[in-house]
Amino acid sequence: MGFTRLMKADAELIECVRRGDTSAFDTLVERHYAACLRLASWQLGHRDPAEDVVQESLIRAYRALRRGHTPREFRAWLLGIVVNRCRSHAARSRRRRLLFQRWWASQEPEAYQAASLEDAGSDNDVDPKLRAALAALSPRLREAFLLKHLECLRYEEMSRITGTSVSALKMRVKRATDQLRSMLMEDRE
Amino acid sequence: MSDLDPSLEPWLEALRTEPAVRPEAIARLNAALRAEDVRAARRILTPPAAIAAAVVLIALTSAFWLAVGRWLGPAAPQQLAVEADLTPTQFVLHADDAESVTIVGDFNDWDPYATPLVHAGDGVWTVVVRLRPGAVRYAYLVDGTEWRADPRGVPAGNDFGRPTSVAFIGHLEAP
């Protein structure tokens, strides 16, 4: 019942935002910011870009609501925006990384070598083994695993927000789970 | 809810912990949202101003599309819609001995050739870029080889081994 009430409250807040009550969106932010940040942090591997992505996602959501868009399930819809922004951010980061690497390797090969080894630095206190295991997954596998087991979305919801079929998502979650089990349990076996 | 392998559940507990929300991040977000409100309010004009604006807009649009139709082709309308939301932002770097300076950032896909700065004299290089609201990472490339963060900008971390800066477009101030 609590879940139902929460969804209704989101719908009411969305209606308020559409009518121009901007403070209603602050309540939605308060309610969903941490979950968005958690998803983006794990998907991107670092907190700073995750904060940027969440901000960008929330601004896009705000614009869409002000334009009159009415998402059926706000949380899943918002997480979908976060997923898309994470993808865009990752693509930009890849381009930036390649550019940095190309220029830096040509200018200071020794410094480049040393820093490359430290690239997998962490910015929170989560077990490094878990962080490394998640980082080792491909972005698509990680995304599917996080949406399923971190955000507990249904496969149908995941399909809507990722544009991927349910069967493909199930396969990705299974592969991610197998890989994580293999990496995390190897010392115990 | 979750059909996860039980052996992974302890690991998932750590994942599910919600991160602490930084007040400065919320302040930054709120500033960006209020900037959105201001932008939206600017779009709402009083009736006389709206009529005047409409007349001017129709005249300008007609002239523009006549030119666009000749030179640019069908992709231009989308371009125009996107540009309405862009904020002109000036970047300035002091680099006395530089032969050339370019800026690389999220807005130009980190293309080292896309956005050269112009030498304004006395070692001052400058360019104006139209940017979308939000956080934008960037750095300067001096003489095609030397990376520089903006000495007067907000540091954006060092995630790929080189310092970058971040600009917050549409915000009143950086955190």
C-alpha cells in the first residue's frame, strides 16, 4: 500500500509542476535524487560525473513536465533519462579519453604509463573488489544488472526505458550475474 | 522482487546503500532549475510586446529561410530550434608565447581543431561558444601540444590523467 500511495503522490506532484508550481519538483528531486545518483555512480564508476549526469537528467525531466509530458511511472521514466544521459556521458568520456591518451602518450610517455595504472581510482568506500567487478562488466551488461537488481525494475519497464527487448535484457542480466559471481566468489572457492 | 543468486546478495547490500547527497550539488541543481524558470518566463511576453515580436519574428524568419533554403538545405530548422536554448559563453586564456590556442570540451566532442581561440593582443586569447545549460567540461590546448586547465576556472578533477575545468552554464555561481 505504501508503494501505491507513493506513486499517487508522484502523480499529484507532476500535475502541480505542469500547472506551474515549481516547488513540487523540489519534492520530486528530494524523493528521487539519491536513487538517480546511486544508479549513475555505479554505471559511470565515479561520483563527480554522476552528479553532473543526474543534474542534467533532472533538468530534462523538469522541462518535459513543464511542457506537459505525463509519465505513467515517474521513477522508471526518470531512471530512463538517467540511463540515456549515462550513455551519452560515457560516449563523450570515451572520446575525451582517446584524445587525452593520444596527445599525452606522444608528449610524456613515461608519465602516461604511470598514470594509466592508477586510472581505476575510487571515490567512495565501497569494497574495491566489488567496484572492480562492476567496472569489468561491459556498459550494457552493467546497465541491465543495475536496473534489475539495484533499482528493482520489472523487465517490461527496463525494456521501455532502454529500448531493448525483454529477452535480450534477461540475457544481459544473466551474463552480468554469471560474470560477477565468477569474479566475486573466486577467492572463496 | 529480486531473483538474484543468494550468494551475491551480501554484495548487493553494499550496492544498494544510497549515497549521501551533497548539499552543494542540490544547490547547483536548484540554481539550474531556477534558471530554467527564468528562461521560461522570458518566453512569455506581454500582448503588445508579443505582437511587435511576432511581426519582427515573421519578417526575420522569412528572410532567414529564404537564405537558408538557398544555402543550407533541410537540416536547418532543427538546428535553429536547438540554438534557441544556447547561452553565448566567452572563454579567455592568457598565454603569452602561444602560437595557437584551441578549446576542447563536451560541446565540441573534444575535437582539438573545432574551436580555435582568437588572439586579442597582449597574450590574451578568446572565443565565444554557445552552450546548453548545465555543467560543461573543457580544457585548452596550447600550440597543439600543451594541455591546460583554465587557471581561472573551476577544477573538474583529473579523471583521465589531465586536469580539466568545468563551467556551469545557466547558474548564478559555481559551487
